[in-house]
Amino acid sequence: MLVAPSILSADFGHLARDVEAICEGGCDLVHVDVMDGHFVPNLTIGPVVVSAVAKAATKPLDIHLMVENNSFFVDLFAPLKPEYISFHIEEEKHPHRLIQKIRSLGIKPSIVLNPQTRPEELEYLIEDLDMVLLMSVNPGFGGQKFIPSVIEKAQKLKALIEKRNPNCLIEVDGGVNDVNVKELEAAGVDVVVAGSFVYKHPEGIEKAIAALK
């Protein structure tokens, strides 16, 4: 299991320190939640702050856009050379075009599905994706409770991936811990995002990441 801690749960007064801590603690990706206050009712960070995150990180960035006007935000963050940029299909009128744009910038494209969005929406896009991110909470805020129906959804998505693009990864974000991660692995999930579980674990960041792995 690959682990992508969300810096949304970090101490933003000591952001470089907290980014270094997850990298030293054994994470695989650094998950960056970009929210614009329109697509979701929260406002987080822009490219100036994420540039500082990129300098502190020794692991690749995994940027999750929760925004309107996805193409504009792709242009803002592409110069930071993240490993992945994920965008919400619910907000994008021309997803295939945006997938091609992200890939042309040397970045792996990923699509995000909100809890209510069916995996079948990706049937004719999956072959062009490197990853699909399933939200297991409603996007916008950290620390929410895991929605169990994402397990069945991951199973359906896995069947579609095996049929059309076996190299595509499945990522799950929201309420992940060391208990439900076992169910997620059994359902075919490859990457888990965890914010509160990692940064607020009583035994520290390294133990939290090890527990998920």
C-alpha cells in the first residue's frame, strides 16, 4: 500500500517541518489539497505555498484540485512538476481534453470521483488515466468520517481497470485508518490518503505510516 499523507492536517505554522516529517517517516507521496472556496466551501493554498512544500519534500507531490476552472489551476501548478494532478469529473466539461493537457505537461493525470459519482462515468476515460481518486468523505474538510460504500465502489472500479487499463492506480481519500485500510487493500486500492490519522497519531508520524503500509 502506498501512503500519501495529506498536508491539510499539518501545522501550517511549521509547514516545512511537517512536510519533512512525513517524507522522513516513509510516505510515498505528499498529498496537497487545493480548494478554491467555490467548488468546495473551503479555501486552502495556492502555488506560492505549494512551491515551498515542493522544496521541503523529498517525495513526489500528489496535487488534488477541488476547484472550478480546472485548466487554469493546472497551469498554475504544473511548473512545480508534481507526480499527479487530480481533478473532479463533476466539475469538468471536457475531461479528455484536460487529461491530454496534463499529460503533455509531463504530469500523470488522475480523475476524482465524489462519493455519489458512479465509477461507470470513467468507462471511456480510464484508458487515458494513471490514477483514479475515490473520495470516501465529502470533499472540503479534513477529519471526516469514512463512508463505507467506497469499498464496493473500489471493487467495481477495479473490475473496470482490470478490463481496460491494468496499470491505472486506485487512490482513496477521507477517513482512512489502520482498520479500514485492510478492507481497501482487499478491494484493490493501491494508494491511501490520510491526514488526521498520520499527523495526530499518538505514537507519531512514522508509526502511523507504517501501520497503513
